Amino acid sequence: MSDEDLENSQNKVKQKKTYFEKVLHKILIESCFLFNHKFSNKICIFLILSAIVWIVLFILFDQAALPGGAYFSLWILIIFSHILGFICELVKMPSLLGMLITGILFKNVPKLSIIGNSIYSATSSLLRNVAFCVILCRAGLSLDLDKLKTMKFKILKFSIIPCLFESIIFAFIAVLVLKLSFKWALLMGFVISGVSPAVVVPLMIQLQETGLGVQKNIPGFVIASSCIDNIIAITGHSLMIGIVFNKGEVWWTLVQCPLQILAGVLFGILVAFFLNIIRLDHKISKVSLRFTVLFLVAMIAALGFKKINFATAGPLAVLTLVIVSKIVWQRVDEYQDLDKENILLNVKNLDDLFSKIWSIIFLPLLFSLIGNEIDFGKLSPKTLGLQLAVLAIAIVFRLIASFFSVYFEKNMCFREKIFLCITWIPKATVQAAVGSIALDLAKLYQLPTQIPTDVYFH
């Protein structure tokens, strides 16, 4: 190519912009200063997306998307949950606190209570159950089976002992102080015994990124243990729900609990293998298809078993389904000659999809709806003080149990053992997900919404 040809080609590339293009560039790029800054850009995107969602809701549901309607109230709860959650993060507080405060404000402040009161109890219960499904799916996907095999005794010891110890101690103290029946007290014990993955896991990931504790694999150990801890707490809670709300005789309760466990586990295994048989290969992304099918089947399991009064089987079915599906899909990817890096990437992308719908939709919904159930007008300060005292005592015993569960680990120093005990304190996600299940069932069976000393069915 000659110099003249080269110069001509460069001139074509560097063509002068027309007057219209200059004006357009000035308006869209230089003048829109809000979009040129990261922080203001996020605010603009948040406001625009919020407005678009409301317009879609109004087109679809008409009056229900206007003030006083259920969909408008849910939209407001999600918007303000994100805003107050962001404000809490700015002052170094958990965003979950801001979301919980949102629900409390819209329930208890007179001028704002129209929002909280316009959400139907059945709608709130359904949305909390769907959020619970997402938590179960994330718990199953985050379970690192390789780490569980290599450190199984250490992980099981650190997850089982504190969880069961706290549940039982809470139950005995609640019987003595709160005058509850033992089965209700143990049910509440399993509610509060689960550690919060929404608090613990992000902090452990930050430690991994900074390299702290990585040599002894402490962050990975805590993440794996938290998953097992949640599974134990949720399983124990499901079993106690079956016992507390059983309508039959005692012998039928003893027979029904193992039957529900067996039904949940079998459902999860059979459906997971069925999903492998049909081979989820399609024009759309393999990970997206797996996410869609897993999420929908998980909701069928959780809500379907509850529909037929097998409430214990639902959570176990979802956990079994997710864990077995993860194993089966990894084997399928290996059979299709994918390398280990891409296999792990598929699992991570699947977990990321659940993480996104959790953080954007169901996390703010769950905590704001839980806050919306708190009515200060019905709370007794004395009872609340006693409940907090029982909770504090149970947490102290959990710390003791956590310390002795890692006390004989020779490869950890004293400070690391204390750190592990402290990581086992946070309570948030599991409590928000399962804490309202007993209330929902009490309303369903038309029982008193205050916990009695015993439950009788008529």
C-alpha cells in the first residue's frame, strides 16, 4: 500500500462529525453529568428502573398498583428497603437492618400504615415462602462437597454441636422463663439457632480476597460449616412444625415425621435424576435453563408439600433436590468433556443467578415483610425483655459450645478459635425465613396467634 492510499484510509477513519452529531454528543455525553459519575449514575438507574417497574405494574394491575393497592405497597416496600439498606451500609451497619426498619415504619407510623395494612396476609406469607425457597437453593448450591469430604469431621462438629446445643438450651430456658410448652420452645430454639449466611458468607469472601486466614482455610471452613448449620436448623424446625401442628394422635405424629422426611428426600433424588435424564440442553444458556427449572421445581416442592399438609417434607425436598442436582449436573458436564474450571464456573454462575434475585427482590421483600408483621401496639415490654434475655443466654451457651467444638484443633491459635466463635453469632436470614411459618400455620388452622402453653386442635 502506497503512502497516499494509507493517508486516504486514515482520513476516512477520522471523518469530521456533522453538526447534528456534535449536538447529540454534547447533549448525551457532556451535558448529562449525572451519568458521568458512578454514584449519581447508580441513583439515576435505580430511579428509572423503579419508575419502569411501577408503570408495568399499573398497566397490568390497574387500581392495585395505585396508592392503597397491594402491588403499590409491595413496590414501595422494595424501593424504600433498598434506600434504607443503602443508608445503613453508609454508616457501616448491615443493610438488613434498614430493610427491617422499613417494614416496621410502614406498619406502625400512622400516616404510613396504609402501606403496611394494604398487604394481604396470604400474599405476605406466599412471598416469604418463595424467599425461603431461594434461601434453601442457595444453601444447597453453596455446600462445598469437596471441602466437606476433606474436613468432614471438623465441619460437622463445628456446625452440629453449637446448633443443637443452642436449640436445646433455648428450649429449657424458654420453658422456665416464658412458660412455654417444651415442643413450642424447641421449635423456637431451632428458629434462632441458624447462623445468618447473608451476614457471614460475604465477610468470609472478603477475608479470602484479602488473604486473611486462607493458609488454614478458615473462610472456606466457616462457609461450609454455616451451610451445614442452616440445614440442621431448617430440618429441625421442619420436624418440630410437623410435631406442633399435627392434627392426629401422638402415634401418628411419630409415624408421620419419618414418612415426611422420606417423602422429601425421595422427591428430591428422583426429580434431580429425572432432570438429568431429559438433559437440559437448549438454545438458551445451559446455566439459565438449569436456574429456571431448579427454581420452579423448588417452589413446587416447598409449596406443594405444604398444600398437602406435609410441611416437614418441603424444605428437605428442596435441599435434597438442589444438592443432588448439583452433583448430577457436574457429572453431566464431566461427561461432555468440560474441564474442571468450566464445571465450577457453571456452578458459580448458577449460584450467582440465585444471589441476584435474592439481593434485588427477595432480600428486601423478606425483611420488610417481617418488619411489617411487627405491631408495637401488641407488644408487651415485659414479655419482650424476657424474650431478649432468653435469646442472650442461649447465644452465650452457643459461644461456649462453639469454642469447645474447636478447642482441640491444634492447627488453630487461640485468637482464631475466638474469631470462629464470634462468626457463629449473627442471626438474620434463617430467622426471617422460618420465623413466620408457625404464625402462618396458626392463621391457616385458625388457632390463636399468640403462642399458648399448649396447642389443641378442634
